[in-house]
Amino acid sequence: MKTLVFLSMVIAPLTLMGQTIQVSLFDNANSRAYTVSVQQGRYLLVCNGEKYGEYKKGSIFYVSQRGDMVEIRDKNSLIGVFPEVSVMHHDKQCVLTVKGINPETLSQLYDDALVFKVADNKLRAINHIDLEKYIAGVIEAEGGIDAPLEYYKAQAVLVRTYTIKNIYKHAEEGFNLCDQVHCQAYKGKSMRNPQIYEATRYTAGQVLVDTDQVLAMAPFHSSCGGQTSQAGIYWQSDLPYLRPVNDPFCLSLRNANWEQRIPLSEWKLFLSASGVTKPENYLNYQSAGREQFFINGKQKLTFRQIREKFGLKSSYFSIEQQGGEIVFKGKGFGHGIGMCQLGAMEMARVGYTYIDILHFYFHPVELRDYREMELHRY
Ligand SMILES: [Zn+2]
Ligand SMILES: [Zn+2]
């Protein structure tokens, strides 16, 4: 039996629960169909503003693409074909399992609501989720599951800052952010460490701003290897609050030092292909700190290009010829800009607060509540 209800009545409980964000799930998979099952709470199925019933734990939906429309079935029958299908949460603690079919994806758990629509011949599954629950999910995907609370608080502020700053990144496609590293990795509900939710609750609304009160860039990486990178060394331009910081906190931890070997012939071939006329002049280099250019003159070659070509852990390395091999002797893991996650975990472990941690890696910046920043509302 279908009952006509006003869409606003269905959406109202969502807005009462706080700010929501729309995240495109399995964004790189291009699945032609999805299986959705209710894990927890009560859900309403709404198609084109019409309510098609209430669903509880154990209910399953089969969603597929039919041209530019969405076809949906439950356990018993074909419900219909619609331009848009919404699986709306009715309670605060509602959880769905979502799995992409053809091509198949992992089966993952998601909080709150799910909306299906077809755009550019692609069936999209868009998670409409409370902002703070989304932030907790990103922290779990990007920040590890076994770290101290103050580290999680710092990570929460950075994830929230990125989210608000990039809230229109996918606006033309009809959602806010995707769930891939193109935006921020998001693999669904945070479940493996309750401290992650505690951190998002404690820092609710807090973001980093620069001295002009503009939302800051809020990058982080796994390990800086002892020195973070000036933004312009790796990116296109510098920022006053993203300058090199000497970090003694990550030095004894994993990836502080690494080595990778390639055949000498491969190195010479790469240099030639990059336009270097005398490759034999570039077989040894002793790093004295992070730099942008490995070769800087008429010919140009950046450390970032070398890192990307050979899949190195970082762009902070020395080069040594050993017989028929080139050895990269490097430090750190990741782009090196902003917060060093391993360093921040260690700072938290020895007693620094999340505010100390953020000011250590970002300077000068301030903490603000984005909900009080009219310009950045969305
Ligand atoms: Zn994206
Ligand atoms: Zn570090």
C-alpha cells in the first residue's frame, strides 16, 4: 500500500538532527545495481515524494538502473521505476548495509539515509548523513583505529575543516563529496573505536582558520620523517601556515626511514625520457632537507615527479648508486604537508592536547566554530 506524504514531512527529522552532508558511495566503481539491507532502526522508502512503507531490520532492497531511472524491488515484488528513490532514516540510530553489484564492491555499513538517482548514465548511491557521523567515518578510514583521544580530536578538526571548505566540490554532480581519496576516504560507519565519536563530539563545529578568518587548507599525511614540507614544494603555491616544521615525534616510528632500489638502467632511461641530457651526472644526491627540484635550471625535474614515477613513499630522499642499482634512501610516508599523523599520535601519547598538536603543525592558525561563520554556511 502506498501513502502520499509531503516530502518535507519526511525530511524534517533529518534537519532536526543537525547538519547533513551528501556523499557519493563507491564513487569509482560505477556499479549498475545495489543491494541494501536495514541493519538497525526504522526506514521509510520514499519514491518521488510518495511513501512506500516502513522497513525494519532484515528488510532488503534491490536497486538497479533502468535507462535514466531507478528500479527498486523489495523481498516480495517490484516496487516501481522512479527518477529518484530515497531510503530515509526514521530514527537517530539507523544503519544500512550497502553493496554494489556489477561490478561488485565490498559490503559496508552506513549511518542514516541513502538516495539513488541516475546522472550521466551512472547510478549513484548518495549517503545523506549527519556531518559529525561522516567525520567519524573518515577518521576511521584515514586516521587509524588504535590511537590516543587527543590525536583523534586533532584529526576531527582537520577532517571537518576539509569537509566544510570543499562542501561544493561535487555540487555540479548533485552531491557534496565523493568517498574516494579524491575528496576524503570514507568507508562507512565508524565502529572500531568509541574514542573517535568522543573526539568528534568534543570538537563539534571546530575548524581551523587562517589569520584572515578564512578556512585553512588542512592536509595531513602518515609520517613526515622528521621535517614537514613547505606547501609550495609539493603543491603549486605556498601558504603562510604550511611551512616546514622540524618534528622529533615521529623519528623512531615506522617509515621514518626507508629504502627502495631500482636498476641503474631504469633510472638512466627515466632521466633521458624526462629530457635530461647527461643522466650520468645524476647518480648520487645527498639530501639536506626537503626540496622541490632535483634538477633546476634549463632542465627541470621535481622530487614529486620522481616519487610518482617509482612509487616511492615520499619525496624526501637521497640517491646513491650501488653497482648496477640506484638506491633511494628516504624519510617519511606521504606528501609531508600539514599534520604528521604518527608524530601527532606520539605527541598525544606523551600528553600534548589536540590544540597543542594543531598549532605545532599549522602556524599561525586559529580554531573557530564554523556554525558561527556566516560566509561558510552551506
Ligand atoms: Zn571527490
Ligand atoms: Zn613527523
